[in-house]
Amino acid sequence: MSEIDNQTVKLYNKTRKLFRRKYLCYAPFLSLRFNQEGFVSPCCHTYNYRLGDFNSETILDIWNGRKINDLRASIINRKLNFGCVDCKAQIANKNFYAVEARKYDILPYIPKYPAFFEIQTSNRCNLACIMCKPQNSNQITSELYKNVNTFNNEKFLNELNFFIPHLKLTHFCGGEPFIEEKYFEMWQKLIKGNSKIRIDITSNITILNDKTKKLLEKGNFNINVSIDSFKKDTFEKIRRNADFDKVMTNFKYIQDYHKKRGKSVNLNICPITENWEEIPAIIDFCNKNEILVKINNVTHPSHLSLFNLSVDELKNIYSFYAIALDNIKYNKAYIVRNNINNFKAFIERIKNQYEKKSVKNEVLSKEQLINNIKVFILSEMKSLTALEKGELLQKYLLKIETFFKIIETKYPEKIKPIMAYISGIDIAEIIFSAESKNMDEIIKDILFEI
């Protein structure tokens, strides 16, 4: 796997903060993310590259472990091969404002201990949004998934004490944090131990009771609000079980809360087939009301994802957005620049997708998949000895045989779409998925996506 070339790195760095340009990504140097099963990763986009299992390891051991050090070494060498598929693609496409690694450009130094904890240890939610997954909402059921929540909260609270003095930022998300009691316990501990810690919460703001409001007054909170439409019918169609009028009332409270503290509200949008035409108007509204916008890339479910539309449909959306962009008033204010840059980045993703779809991709055979795995292990796993590489290769070959045996036995009619799906995935992503999950889990993931 080749490194990012110097010219592209220079262009990318021109769009970043001056003091954060040494490495392409700082996530593994300052961040850990915890999920509801106890698995730890560097960020939400590298969830298949598991650094360890919190339920059986300590946070400190994971932070100093081989897997995170392998990732750090790879990034130092300008290689994004350990689950960093999306950021690698966006940098290569020079779509720099779509690079999620940018959110880790937050410190002017490399900390000894984690400065950022991302916590998604519960999927308890009160909504069943049409584009959501069972992993993010227990209101959504699927035959392919069981709601698994094995995170050891008591162990986490005990270990958290050591890290509180070093933390600068925490982020809580999915399901709905404000209905999860164990999060309230964590927030109280964070506020008591270090009142300067910024606590970011991604919320659907359907529930904003006195208990929540009292908590917000005590700590350094930032609320990231999830709203995909400002039209009542569309909003309630997307955010099933939500009351539009109540959310708008709560949104006004959150705006006032941030304004009193000299902060800006963050708005998360999920553009899908139901609301894509509204996105320019939402951007314009947010510019006028000093609201920061983050545009999510929705890939599931396939019938709602813009990225699964035909080439002609994607071209139509691209043209619509390009014209709308010209009509949005621009100024040099930070919020306006941020929102327009994020919108431009999303438009570029649409363009990249229809260009990618215009080229017929080769569907890998079983033999080609095995060969690609061999090449990656032998060339990229530099921290391993030759003996360790050989043992790892044999382990993966057995897993691949198991994979094909399962799909040939249980899902023979799905072999072609499964292989087509795999052919579009970076080989590193395949390897790290195979390492962290059993073959039944991986096949269920693929079936869920296709």
C-alpha cells in the first residue's frame, strides 16, 4: 500500500491548523473510542481495527499496546492502511474538507495519555429513524442482529478516575444519551473531577427535562443536534416517534444555552432520498443563525442512501447542489466558511461516487482475494517477524475458507452480490474485520448492507 504523495500532503495541510500538520491523522495519538461490546478503536471510522477489548484489558494497556503503536507507525510513514479507508480516499481525491481526521487536530502537542474519549457504549434510544441501524437504536430490530451490550460500566468508571485529569474532550453518542442513566453517572464524575473537560453530546433533543437542564448548567457541554429537515412532515417521517414541534422548542432552548456561553450549536444532517433537496436551504438557514453544520454520509439502508442511486440520479443531485451553492451568500465568518466547505465536500463526494460508478469495477475471485491478503500481510505488517507473518497468514487463509464455506452452504444465491460488495472494500478493511469478528458476523454485516 503506497503512502500519500508529498504534493497531496502539502495541499491537505494548507487547509489545516498550522500546529497540526506533522501527521495525517492524530486520532491514535490522542483518542480512544469505546463501543457497547467493550471494543476499543482509535475513532468511529476505524471500528473494524480493534485496538483491544476493554472488558478483558485495561485502558492503559490498550493505549500502550502493539496494535495502536502499529497504527501510529503507519501514520508517521504517511500510510493510512489500518482501517483508515475513508480518510485515505478523501485525501487521495483532494476532497480535504471531507477528511474526518481533521476533527482530531485539536491539540498543539502529543499527550502522554488520551486527551479524547469517544463513548458509544449504549444503543438505548427512543426513536427508530429510518436510516438508523440496530447498533445505534434498540428501537430497530433485525433478524441479522441481536442487541448486544456487554460493556463493563463499573470497570470503566473505576479506570476513568486515572484519566480525568488528562482529558480535554469527551463525546457521547448513539442511541440517545439523555435517556441513558449510566451516562449521567459518567457526566457527574467528569464534572466533579475536571470541570474544564468539554463534554460533547450528540442528541435528538426529544427529551430535555429538568434533570437534563440542571446537568447542563453544571458542566462544559456542547450539544450536537440531529435534525434532518425543518419541514414537519419530512422530519417526522425520518425521525420516527419524534414530535417536530417539541423538538423545535427544545432546539430554541439549546440555541439559547450555547449563545449564553459564547458557543455555537452544532447541527448534524443525514442527507437521504427523503430530504436531499432541502440540504441547501438548511445550510443557508444555519449560516444566518450561526449554527455549525456537519453533513453525515449515509450508506445504509441502500434504498435511502444517495450513494446507491444511479449515475444519472447522482449527476442530477450534483447539478442541483452546484447551482444551489452559487446562490448561498458567502462571507469570511468562521461558521459560514465551515458550513460551505462542508457542503462543498459533500458535493464532491456525490461527484466522486458517480464517477466511480461510471467505471465498471472488477469483481474479485476467491483466488484474487487470497492473494491480496497475502500481499498486505507480507508487505504492511512490518512490526511482525517472518514467523509471525506466516502464522497470521495461515490464520486468515483458514478464515477465508470458512467464509466461503458458509456463504456457499447458507447463501448460495448471494455469492455474486457478496463478492461484488467485497470487491469495493479496501483490503485492509477486510483483514481487520476478519481479525476482530467471526465469519458469521462478517457475513451478517454484508447481508445487512446489500
